[in-house]
Amino acid sequence: MRGLILAIAITCATAANPAAAQQLTAEHFSRSANVWSAQLSPNGNYVATVQRVSEGDALVVIDRTSRQAQAIQLARRDRSLMIDWVGWKNDDRLLFVLRQRATMEVDGRTGSRMGGRPNEDFDFDVTRVFAVDRNGGNLTQMFEGQTRRLAADFAPIQLVSVLRNDPAHVLLGTYGARGYSLFRADINSGRTQEVATGTWDTAGFEVDGAGEAVLRQDWLANNSGYQIYRRAPGARNWQLAHEYRRASVAQGREFEVLGPGPGAGQVFVAARPEGQEYQAIYLYDTATGQLGEPVFSHPNADAAGGWFSSGDNSLIIGCAELARWECRASDPAMQRHFNALDAYFENRAVFSMIGTSRDGGQWLLEVDGPTLPATYYVYDVANTRVDPVASAHPQIPRDALAQTEVVTYAARDGTQLWGYLTTPANAGQPAPLVVLPHGGPESRDSYGYDFFVQFLATRGYAVFQPNFRGSEGSGRSFAEAGYRQWGRLMQDDVTDGVRHLIDAGAVDSARVCIVGISYGGYAALAGVTLTPDLYRCAISIAGDSDLVEMLDLERRESGRTSTNYAYWRRVVGDPNADQAMLAAVSPRRLVDNITAPVLLIHGTDDTIVFARQSENMRDAMERAGKTVRYVPIEGVGHPFTYWEEGHVRQVLQETESFLAQHLR
């Protein structure tokens, strides 16, 4: 693979350079990010990024003093090469992760065992880690001349830690001769030394502030859960710390590693101990297995992220998931800088710290807002100056995008809820409305740039994203209130939000369409079957249509004792004991209620929600004489993982055409 990387020299824009105002098309909104994985050098003088160019992915180094940018490596698209990540080892040497899509020719038995279809080739990704000088010289592949140490030629190699305190080495994880193992690799020679060994069921390691592996995660047999092991710094043996079986936890809220702590045996985790309502951030002690007191928490929301210093791994600012991210620093001076940045972006953006210079004087920020697609900036702390670096979507002019506001409303049982309402300035009053419930369902929408929302807004539609019960981020009780409430309480929360907007005169009650992806696709179909008078049309993208069939299929595919099946049985219902309840809210069984046209879109290779869910819905509607259109997206899985730009563009175009026909 090393020979497939070519050095090039080009100049790229170092700041957002929006196109002139124009009629934005689906092609504009479906483009992949132009720049990603920006990282600040330890001295703060350079920014490294990956930029998309015509030939493929370019590794670009920007000199902040001269404002010049040079691409020093190219991963060629015509050789199926991609650069996933770039980072700094020191001021003069960088690391990057290269990925190559490969195909293995397999027979029917092997294909089935590896997750493919019988008698079909198996596609997979091979990842490798490289080091290179800042000027593009001395390219070195990790495991140089040692690939025999890998369990197989195609074993993926993951970068586990850059080891900030070790000037010559990094930590890599891969499958070796005895299972998943951790290797210390020399960034100049690529030679490796094994330093920790797991098992064939090990998924990965986590390191402490000293760069030593102190946590390990192993999968349990038959996908029935996982175990987390811990050990004290310097210890050889592992101790079982946590075991999660079947549906005992939801979406990793109970224990999630955020990164190394400031000292040996310390790891930052976001955790929600038994009996606690909200998730908080803790400094976990791997020697004792104790969480200690929270280092950051919020009284009304889950604390799920923070800003960490690149120098000593300390927590600078903690953040919680309210309608807008709410962040707080323990140091008042840091809080003043944060508040100043918030004001600079007019209180209409979310910004996260990607990294800091060694002395803490320069911050690399990723800033995102409804009218600001992800853009990188460097903040000079001493001079309180913000310098733009690069925009992920320079083709989209900011003045063409619509503002998003937080709308609060009361559900029919009095529960206070909220959602996001995006209304284009040029929309008619009251505006036609697209209701866009999120997927998951134990997920959530966040305040920021959303390409789907903004595409709909440029077409003249207001867009409503409700945070219904069952969503994450608002505590254990709020999430669990949605369990076994598909088509019931969760759907009522969506309905109540729409009726609130109608009663307030914010939208046109005669022009409302419900659109969703995954669980949101189910909610769209439930909307036109359970509340048919409310919606003029519906679009379900990869949505379930029959809950009984969904659970039966999950049991057959994942296994009766699997984590996945146990989770879905817990949050949706038991297909045997609760069959009548599930059937009563399964849209495919309620097609006689439908009075509006329905568009169904589904990836043919979707293994999360199988395409037969949309196909069966289409068949049922056609038999009932209802208006339906089914659009299969060939060769793709669940939206929008690994989708090509053309596939995303097709979804946007189909959506635009359908809404123009039925909602205008």
C-alpha cells in the first residue's frame, strides 16, 4: 500500500470562501465535506487537514504565518484509497491513517461466515498508519517489514494513542498472533513491539495520561453484550470492571470512555451510575474501579462531552446536552473566553475544541451552526483573535441558509417538551411545514447545521424537529418514558408539537408533511396512519412498517440471546406477548386509514432496517388502492453510512419532487 501514496504540491484555500449567492441544488447539499480532521501542531504554527481534491484525498499542511498551504501526500481515489485522520506527533512529524477498500473472493460458506451473502465477494476496509515529515519527506509505514506479526494481511491497524510524552513512539491496535494486541511503534523506522495482549474477542484498549493501556473491552459470545476490564498502572493482569449483558444499558450511556486523564491510571468517562438520573463526567481510577465525585455535571441534562487540554489532558470545559449545548469552565478566565467566543458567533453556533497548542495559547475550534456549516478557526487566547482556517462546505453561501429557533410546548399530559423550528426568511406566512422526527429513537437532534433541514428550507418549507420522549440527552427517565411507546406516547409528542405550531399560526395547517429516516421513517408512516387528518403526505426513508415483523426478523438475524434483540424487545415490545399491541401501531396493518400519498425510499443492502419493510408497505398500500411510490437505492445500506454523494443527491431530489407535487 505504501507505493500507492504520491507526494504532490498544491495550494488550497485556508479560509471559508463561499460561492456567490445562487439557487442551491441537491448537488450542493449532498457533497461530502471538503476538509476534515484538522489538527493544530504543538507549537501552534501549523494546521494539518485532509482536503478533497480532484484526484482523491490530500494531506495538507497550512503555515499560519505565511498563510500558505501545501498538500504533501495524496491518496488516489482511482486506487480506492482514503485518508481518515491526520494528527501531529511533534512540530515536524505527522501521523495519518490510510484506508483502502478491498474485495475478497469467497465461496458461499465463507461469505456467509464473514457477513456477506452466499456466493458474493466480501468488501472490507484495510487501514494502515503512516508517519511523514511536515514537508512530505521520510514517509514511513508502521509495521514496516513486520506484517508477519499481523494475524492476516488485511488485519486493520488502529491508532490508539500518539503518546504525547514519548517523542519517538505511538500505540497501535491490531490483530496479532494471539488475538487483538497493542503495539508500540517507532515513528521513524515503523518497527513495533507488542506491549499488551487481549483475546480474539477484544475490541480495543484505552490508555491513561501516561500512555499505558489500563482499560480493555471484550465482546461476549453471540453478540450478547460486552465486558470492560481494568488494571492499575504497571500491573500485568486484568480485572473485570463492568459487564453489560443484553438490554441492561441503552446506547452506552452507563459507561463511555472520553479519553485519557491527566495522570497514571486515570481516564475520563461519561457515566450514569445505577440510580442516577443524569450522566456526568468522572475521572475513573483504573486501579480501584471507582468513579469518585463528578468533575462535571448538570442538574437537568446529561453531561456528555468536554474540552480537553492537548498538553496535560485536563478537562478545560464540560458540556451538557440541553436544547443548546451548555458548557461551563471551572476557571473563570476560561469561561470569559468561552463567553466571548459565543458572542463573536452571535450566540448562534456550537463550537468544540479540537486541540490546543502546547502552551495553551492557541485553540483550534470546529464551529457549527444552522447557518454555518462546519468551519475550522484558530483562537489566539492572548490577543482574543479568531482566525478562519477552512470550511467543510465552501460551496454553500451562509446568507442562503435559514435560522433555527428552539420552540417549547406542552404535551397533552402537561409534560414540557421542545423542538427546533427552522423557517426560511422568504417562506410564505404561514409557511408549509415538514415535520422531521429523528431516528434512533434513543438519539436526538442537535442545534447546528443539518444539510437535510437546510435543503428543505431553501425549498421554502419550515422544518420542525421535535425532541419527543424516548430521545437521549435529557436523562434516564425521559429516555425510558419512550420504551414500548412506539406509535403511542412518542407519536403523541410529535403530534402535539405540530398542533402547537398550527395553533400559534406559525405554519399552514393545510400544508403539513411528515418525513423521517430510520425510526423517523416509522414515525412518518405512523403519522399518516394514526393521525391521517393532520398530514397531506409522508416520506419514509429506511423506516419500519411492521413492528411484529421487525422484531421477528431481528431475532432470526441477531439471535434470541443477542444484545440487539434484547434491547429492541425491551424498548419496543415482545413479539409474542405483545403482538396485539404491536400490530395496533404497525402502519402496514393500518393502510386503510391512509388518505395521503406516501413516498418510500430504502437502501437495498440495508441490514439495520431491511428493505422488505418498505417493500411490504408498498404492496399493502397498492392492494388497498392507496397512492404510493417506492424508490430503492441500489447497493447501499442504512442512511447515510458509506453512501456515495450520488445516492444522497438522489434522496434529496426525490424528496424535493414529491413535496413540490403534494405540499406546494
